[in-house]
Amino acid sequence: MIVGALDNTTELEKLHKHLPAIFEWLRLNVNSIHDTHITRIDLIKDEVYANIESVLLKKHTEQPIELHHKYIDIHVPVNTTEIIGWEPANSLANPINEYDEASDVVKFNQIPDTYLHIKPGYFCIMTTDDGHAPNIGYGSLKKICVKIKI
């Protein structure tokens, strides 16, 4: 898991070949993409896409932990702080569902030990080693979730 600011990604961009293009796109579009009413954009064919989401935030006790096997997530809140629960993948037990390859997710009915408060202008990267419970808080959230195929 990595947390950072959208205006300070120079060193982070060296970690993956697509990160420079992803962060450039995010900086250019984070404040206007929701106005287009688009819900998904393919950024790099077959490798990177962005989900443009508007969600009602949930209580931490109502949001299951999710884990992905094929994609890294970059969570970018747009209009308010998003709270994301975090738990290392190797501590997850008793899945709610079998791994769904089509949606690349398995969910767990656990309460995370750690919570991150991600403000607009910041991001959180979750790898396949990071169980996470996104979309926690109060009210509604506009966000972008970039998915990077590994």
C-alpha cells in the first residue's frame, strides 16, 4: 500500500512503466471527469483502465474487505475524504465468496485493523497483497479507481 499526493509522484512513477501516464491523466482529469458521465475509460489498452464512480459511503462495519489477484488499484477521491480500511492479504480468512475471476475480487467479512483517510488531491495504491475496504465514510463520494493489470 502506498499513499501519496497527486502533485508529488516523480519518484513513485519510476516503480511501474505506466505510472507516469496514469498520474499525468489523473492530474489533468481528476476535477472534471465526473462531468462527462462516463463510468469507465480505457487508458492503456488491455492493461490500464479507470472506473469513474459516484458512491454512497458506508460505515466501517458494513464494508467488507476485498482482495484482487490480477489488478493493482489506485483510489483517488475527488470531492471528499475517503476512508479505506487495510489489512495484509496473509491475515485474511473466511471469504464471503469464492474468487470471481471476471470481477477480480474475493471479499472477506473482517474488520480491518488499519484505516487510511485519503483526502482529495491524494491517492492510495493497493496491490494484490493489500486487503482493503474502500468507500467508508459519511455522505457521497466521487472518486476514480484506476486498475493496472499485473
